[in-house]
Amino acid sequence: MSRLLVRDLDPEVVKALKQQAARHGRSAEAEHREILKQALLGTKKKSFAQILVDMPNVGEDSDFKRLDDSDSVDVFD
């Protein structure tokens, strides 16, 4: 593994890093690694199937029925 030294950070940045690390239950160094990893490599994209599985059940099929043009209401009359 490579090492990276970051110099001349503002004290408020270091404080925020330590606070965020504490919230996530890890060291500031581990938090720094995770921030860099997410910023540079991003997160793994979900498959379309996984997105569908993760969708919440928000109603009945009839709630999402598509209206035909004859069923639509003209709001500009």
C-alpha cells in the first residue's frame, strides 16, 4: 500500500474529519481513506434488477393506471 501525507489542512477540516470518523466508528485515517475512495472511485452501480427489488411498495396497480386521451381533463378551458 502507498502512503499519502496531506499538509497544511485547516484546523476546522481536521476537526470535521475527526467528528465524521467518530460518527462512523473509525479512525480519522480510515475515514480519510474512505472519503478518497468514494470521491475518486465512486460507488458500485446497482443493477436494474436490484433497483426494482429495492423499490418500495407504494400503492396498488390501479393507482398507476395510465389515462387515455379521452379520460384526460383539459385544465385550460
